Amino acid sequence: MVAVIIQARMGSTRLPKKVLLNLQGKSVLEHIINRVKKAKKIDKVIVATTIDKEDDRIAELCEKIGIDYYRGSENDVLDRYYQAAKKFGFKNIIRITGDCPLIDPGVIDKVVELYEKENLDYATNIMPPTFPDGLDTEIFSFASLEKAWSEAKLKSNREHVTVYIWQHPDLFKQKHIKNEVDLSDKRWTLDNPEDYEFIKQVYDNLYSSKPDFKTEDILQFLKANPEIEKINQGIKRNEGFEKSLNEDKL
């Protein structure tokens, strides 16, 4: 079984409650779930949120739309993933974050294909990044997750789930997909108000005529409307991860 665990919480520091922001009449989280479900090589999708009272709204949304969920630690996201995967008996886990409303199911399938073909412990499309920020996909075995859960100690390792795995290629068999064209300068993730304005423009222009729009559709739209990309240009990639690394040093 290949299962997707989408991590989502209300307490984002730079853009609070972002997973419930509206895009064409549905929440960001609903769009992520619907887009992930279109991947052909997955069997199950769940949401992993926290026990924080504010995240009751995420649990309520999941119940309303019929999606299974798990509630765990707010800051130890590695533990949240491990306990969720253990509870549902997942053997292969795809990690998708709640800031990816432009996630492409075709990219998910490519990463899963690599993982299965090469019999890997871990596969991803983010090292080095060659896809737009916001299409990040990782897949790993439960055995790898369990090993990371039991051995990882640093805050960055606990908060960002897979860091311990990809930092130890000696312990985990891993490979990484590169895009044919380097699009790593494109910011399609949702982490700041400017990101929301950018993504809202994409949805407002593409969703009504083609709800399952893909990466190529977005690229064509941006080529025809280059001013849209300027909305959230200049924001640094992986700010949250760098913050965790700095806290490790302290």
C-alpha cells in the first residue's frame, strides 16, 4: 500500500490558518486532497494534524468530507507521521505538506515509480530542487520512518520528518528525480500573504475551465501573464527549515 499523509495545522506563523483559506469556493486543504487523489499510484489519503484546540476545525473538515485523519504532536512532526502511519498500518508513505495547493499528481506518480522501480527506502524530487517550490513530494518506507523516529534527536530532524533520512544516505537507499527543465526559481508554495495572492490568481484563472489543471497549464498561464509571478518573487525558499537549523546550533 502507498498512502499519502498530508500534514496540516492552523498555527502557521507567517500565514495563520492558511490551510482553510478560500480558493474558488473550497479550502486550500480540500484542493490539496483532491489533487493528490488524482495520482494513479496511491491507495489512501489521510490528514495528520495536531491536538491543538485550534486544529479542531481541520478535524471537522476531514469528517465533513470523509477523509481519515490523525491528531498528534504540533512540533514533533516526525512523531506525528510515525504514529499516524503506525495507526493505519501504512507500509509506504508519501509526505505532502499543507502549503501545496498546486501539487501535481503526475509528479507524485513519477516519484512513486522511481521508488518502486529501484526498490528504495526513500525517493523525492527536491534534492537538488528542480521543480517549482510547492510540488515537493517524498516517499519512504515505514521501516525508514521508524528508524528515523527512534534515532533522530535534533529539532530540525523532528520538525521536518525526512531530514534524518536524506542526511544519512549510508543508512537509507535513496534516489532523487530531476525535472527536465530547472524550474526551482518558481515559487508555487503557500507560506506568505503574497503566496496566497499568487495562487489565488492561478485558481481564479484556471480552475473554472479546468479543475484538474497541471504544471504545464500553470506555466502556459504564467508565460502569457508574466506580471503574476512578480507577486511573490524574492521570498526565500525553505525559510522554516533554515530557522530549525539555526535553532539546532543554539
